[in-house]
Amino acid sequence: MFFTKAGSILAWLIFVPSVVCYTVIQVAAISGKLPDLAEAMGPRFLASSGTFFEGIAIGVAFGIASEISRTVAAKD
């Protein structure tokens, strides 16, 4: 049960920040304030924007795996 709970917590810890950062980038791009964000956050923050989808996908994968584990453990 430890790994099920740890997987669920890990899924949320990966998924939520990825979605929040992706939303910040999109809002800044739509509002035209992306250059201001680049000055405030630095180029490294914006260079990692391509990995937000990977973070979302990994978070969903960990969430699905923990739900499968929880379901299998409940059947025993």
C-alpha cells in the first residue's frame, strides 16, 4: 500500500506544477507579455516549456498506475 500512496502523491506533485507552469506560459503568450516573463524568470524557465507536456503525461501515468494498484489491492 505504501507504493500506491507514494505513486499517487508523486502523480499530483508532477501533474499540478506542470499544468500551472504551462498555463502561465500560455497566458503570458496570449497577453503579449512573454518578453517580460523571460526577463523576470530567465531564459532557463522558458527553455523548459517544452517539457510541460511530458510532466503532464508522466503525472497522468503515475496516477493511472496507482489507481490500478489500488483496484487490484481492493479485490484481494
